[in-house]
Amino acid sequence: MRLGVQREGVLDILKGRVLCTMFYEPSTRTSTSFDAAMQRLGGRTIAISTEHSSTVKGESLQDSLRTLACYGDAIVLRHPEEDSVDVAAKFSPVPVINGGNGSKEHPTQAFLDLFTIREELGTVTGLTITFTGDLRHGRTVHSLCKLLQYYDVQVQLVSPPQLALPADIRDMLKASGQLIKESTELTEDIVAKSDVLYCTRVQKERFADLAEYERLKDTFIIDNKTLKAAKPSMVVMHPLPRNAEVAGEVDFDQRAAYFRQMRYGLYCRMALLALVMAP
Amino acid sequence: MRLGVQREGVLDILKGRVLCTMFYEPSTRTSTSFDAAMQRLGGRTIAISTEHSSTVKGESLQDSLRTLACYGDAIVLRHPEEDSVDVAAKFSPVPVINGGNGSKEHPTQAFLDLFTIREELGTVTGLTITFTGDLRHGRTVHSLCKLLQYYDVQVQLVSPPQLALPADIRDMLKASGQLIKESTELTEDIVAKSDVLYCTRVQKERFADLAEYERLKDTFIIDNKTLKAAKPSMVVMHPLPRNAEVAGEVDFDQRAAYFRQMRYGLYCRMALLALVMAP
Amino acid sequence: MRLGVQREGVLDILKGRVLCTMFYEPSTRTSTSFDAAMQRLGGRTIAISTEHSSTVKGESLQDSLRTLACYGDAIVLRHPEEDSVDVAAKFSPVPVINGGNGSKEHPTQAFLDLFTIREELGTVTGLTITFTGDLRHGRTVHSLCKLLQYYDVQVQLVSPPQLALPADIRDMLKASGQLIKESTELTEDIVAKSDVLYCTRVQKERFADLAEYERLKDTFIIDNKTLKAAKPSMVVMHPLPRNAEVAGEVDFDQRAAYFRQMRYGLYCRMALLALVMAP
């Protein structure tokens, strides 16, 4: 995929195929990269604007999916409700790719995160991966933790107690013996042990007590000082968008992998679309 | 068209042609199916977002149409004002396809409705077609009634008095001798006589008296019980989106034609675009 | 470009290239014509909806640009802040085309304006160009004045004092000896001397004193009476959209060049994209 894009720009693998994208929640990266992935495979994309469509006339999700299935060969869906993927699996006659369902999962992000780790570090095996920020609502973290069950890795969790990982996912990590550390502060020790530092946004609106937000938010700002304690080979990842949790100065450090991570996302989504839609 | 799509996915008939779509009212089916139709003919589509465009700077419809005519080879327009089609006919230098003008007409829906009847029942001649729901505001009903003037059919109208068909269209049906029944309730007799049961949404917001809405709305819910009285060959059609007027259980009855109807819409719009835009 | 579009509809020059467009302000003409230009060059376009994207999650402009640079080969940006082009120049790894930055500049409009003058009048050399309307906020005027520095032309400025050209651009015209007339009223003399009458919208919302707006607005309505004083070869230009400042009756005068101007815009933007993006 990567070589193809670098050499040809657009390939011919999905020539004659049509992808519908329907995002009920804001998105730049996921919707744009699926659009780009489809087009760079030679296919065509139809984007449904959910604010300007039949959902305002009270149409059910299952009817909307059946509609798109009449026009396209596959659907990418982002929806605020967690059971939207079950509705899609039950009613859509064409393949539906989950582009994020509520706070629950974001599986294509997990694919590209894993691909990023392999590209940047050569392997996933034996690595220590540290998650920081809002682990409770961060669906990219939930999906990646599940995917990491298939790998021999160690996991460190760093978040304020109110934003800790949901119990079921934490229990899963414990049961598999991967969880080696939990902390409410990002200490030098934790950073020094990490091969991957996976950051997420701490969202102000999640805090009931603003004073606590103010107290906690600075614990999680990654800057050049934080990186002093890190291995030279460590990579900083972030699903983006970011607010202040990764300082701009870090962008110029080779360990900042989050912009390359987006580019890998294009290749991963191309591979996924080819797998699902190629004749 | 259908065979072409099934075999090739995308054809080459409109390669090198550009269609502009401009929808001033919400739409999923019509805008998406025109987009898909154009792309499956090998052409390209440019969708104008009317909320995010020069109309907010006070531009007239005729200037907007002239603008699109500079960039595209044809235009699909949906507009809340009934005379928008006259403005388009007068000022646009390129063909404009009416995608719905206010409560008045929706001609491409009438084409696909007629095509659906022929595909499902083999012919239109001699059939009895029953319209139910909001016949006053349902522009798809208005357009189909006009098209049916060219066919030997019988028509039954079922709606609350407040939502009856506009007088001019009703008079047209009377004059042509097609109107055989008018009712405010969907009785077993009416269902039993029907070859086509064409349902539309009863829109709560159209009722001044909510008590009356509550009293009437259940008369028009089509469910498996309703279908017990129907011929085995009858088809249930609906322009969609639906709310509660066709129960979900009906989806699994072979007589439910409304999902196939959408797919036929793709082929009809492909045929129309090819007719209008092919070199 | 023009011959190619007229003969082939869509060319192959940018086959395999992807353009991202991101408009933070309303636009029909600029966004649509870039989309059409890219598609008619055989390329593909991805439009980012800024209301429905990560900017609502607080992402910085530079991060948004880096994101698009991962998916597309060039970016067209319209942004309300004047320094947005500097941010783009500093942080984007791919070419960024300025589609309008605040009230400051709109360079691709200046290209198409200049091209319009050459197409309509054969040359730019020796012409007298009159700007009317809101010269203070009209960024198309600012950009064209700068471009005209490279040509031997004379300039007349007609605007209410509150909407006069910004001092730095006016000084530039004075220094180059091009500014031959300033007026607050569009007199017959000024019209008679003009080879190009370049109109812009007088925007009601810019006036603090509505009485003054009411008094001034009619000075700037171009109608058939205004054109009586004009040369037979004069052309009326307007970046559009227009409100009342050019009367509808003028549309039928051959001197009304503003609709042709839009079509020229398509060719200019095709040329620019080919220059920037062709392999």
C-alpha cells in the first residue's frame, strides 16, 4: 500500500467500488482518512451529512443503513450509541466498518496504533506500553488494550482516579498478567520504563470539580522535560486531536510519532478497505 | 443500467462529466442516490452545502444556479419554494433536475415509483393503487398521480380530512375516471382491493389539534395484521424515511417493496442522468 | 485548459493526486471551483467540513494542516485570521493555496480577475480600472491592487469614506503613480473614463450608522442608466455574490462580465493546481 501510494498516488484495486461514510459525531482524521484511503485505492466515496439528512425526519439507524446499502458497497459508521454496531451487524446487507461507537471502541484506530508500534520499533513483542490521560472515555485506548491481548506486552496505566480505565478492560489486563503498574501521576520511573507513551486528551468537560481539573491537568503535559527521562528509542503516540497535553516543542523530537501515526492510518485503512471490498 | 452496475460496479457513460447537487432542504435518499448514480456512471459529483455557502451572504437562487453552471454540466436542485423550478428553467444555462420543490412535486421519485410497480408487478395497466397518509403535503404522491394519468389504473385515497389530496390533483383524478374510492380510514375492503399500497408519513407537526393526531395516527399503521387482508401479490411502497406508519415486522414480508424501491431509484436516476448528460 | 475542458470535459493531468479543501468561512464559488478544477484535471478532492470536525474539539490550525497533509497532496485553505497563511507556510509539509485570509487577501481571485481583463479586453496595459463599493473589507480588491503593481494601469477608487481602501494599499497605489482619482460618488465622468468597473458588495453590517448606509447605498447601484455613460467596450466585473449593487437588468448587457469571470476562474484554478501539483 505504502509503496503504491508513494509511486502511483492512486491505485486501481477498488476501481468501480463505492464507499458510504456516515458520521454522527465530529471527525476529521477518521472520516478524511477513510475518504482518502478509498480514493487512493481508485474507489469513490459518498459522505452522508447527518445534520442535513433524514435523521432529522426521525429515521431509525437501521433504515438509514439499509438506504446506504442500496447505493454503496460498504459503509463506515461513527455513532454515539454503543449498540450501533450491533444494529449494523443485524440489519445492513453490506459490510459496515465501525468508525467509533460512543465511548466503547474504535477498532480501526487500534489497527493503526499497532501498525505504528511495529513500524517505529520493529516489533510489538516484549514492549512496555504506557497509557496516559482520559482512559475512561478514550475509546482508542479500550480498543488497543483488547488488541494487545494477542501480544506479549506489559502495560502501565496513568490517569486521575475519575478517569481510570473501565473495570472490565482493567480486569482483562490483570487476568492476562500484562498490567504491571497503575498510577495517578506520570513519574520519571514510569516514563523511563516505557517503550511507547500513548497520550490522550484530558477533557475538561468530564470533570465535575473544576478545581480538581486544574490540579490534575498539568500532571499529564508531555514536554521536553518529560522526555529527558525517556529512552532514546521511546515513541510518543496520540490519536489526536490534542489540546495542551503534548507541548508543541515535542513535535521537533524524533520520538514524537503522532504525525507519522496519521500517515500509517491511511495505509491501514487502505488495507482494511481492500480486504473488505476488493472483488 | 442494472446489469451494468451488477457486473462492473461503475460504468463509463458519463466519464468526464460533472454534476452539481444543491439541496436547500434535508435529504438522504435523493441526494445520496444522485451522487451514487453519477459516480456509478463514471462521472463526478460536487455537492454544495447550502448552509455553508453564499446563500448566507444573500445571494439569489438564480445567481447560485448561474454559478454552478460555470463549474458543472448539470444541476440537481431541491428547494423549499414551489417556483424554484421556474427560476431554474429561466436562468440556468445547463440542465436542472428537480429534486423536490416545496410541497409541490418530486418528479424523479415518481419515475422510480412507476419503475418499482413495473418491476414488482410486471405492468402498471389495470392495477388499483391506494395512497395512504399525508396526501396533502406528500409531494411524491402529487407527482406520481400526475404520471399515472398516462396509464389505465384505479386510485383509492385514504387520509384524514385535514391531510387530503390538494383539490386540483383530486379533480384531475376524478376527471380521468381513475378515482374509485376516498376514505378517512384504511378498511379491510380497501386493502383487499389494492395491488399497490403506497404509504407516506403522517407528520405530527401538521396537526393543529394533537388529540386528533393521536386519534388518527393508528389508523394508518401498516402491520402484519393489515397485510392479512391483502392479496399475496400486493406490494407495500413508501418513499421513506418512515416513522411508525409501517411496522418493523412488515420488513420481513416479501410484499414489503420499499427497500427494493430505493435500489430501483439508483437505476432510474442513472438512466435520467445518462439521458440528460451523455455526450 | 479551456480547450481541454471544452473538448474532453475531464483531463488526465492530475490523475492520482488528491486535494484537500478546508474552508472556515462560507464559500460557494471558491470552494466549488477548486473542487471542479481538481476534478476536471482528473484528480480527486476531499472537502473538510470545519463545523463537523476536530476544530470543535479545540485542535490548532497547524495540527489540522499537518493532518490533511498526511492524506492529500495539497491543501486549499480559507480562514478568518489574517496570519493563517503564515501558520500554513511554517507548518504544512505540502503546498497550501490561500483561498482567502480574513479581510486581507484572496490571491487566486486576483489571478482570475486579471485573466478576465485580458480575455475580455485583450491586454491589461494602459487600462483604467475603477473599484467601487466596500474597498476596506473587500479582500479581492486588496489582492488585485497588489497584482496590478506589475502592470501599466490607472486606478480610480470610489467608496464611502468609512469603506475606503486601507492606507497601506492606497499608499502603494500612490507611490506607483497609478492612483488618478478618489471619490465618494460614482459620477458619470468616472464611469466614462473606465475600461473596467470592478464592483463589490456594500455590506450593511459594516455601517455603524444605518441612516448613512441608507443614504450611501444607492450611489453604488450599477444599472442600465449607469452604463449609458460607459464606453461600449467597458466591462463590469464583480467577485460575487452580489446583493443589490448590480441590477438584474445589467445581466443582459454584453458588458456584464461577471458570469464569464466565474468560468475563467475555473480555468485559472486548474492552471494553478496543475502548476503546484503536477508530477
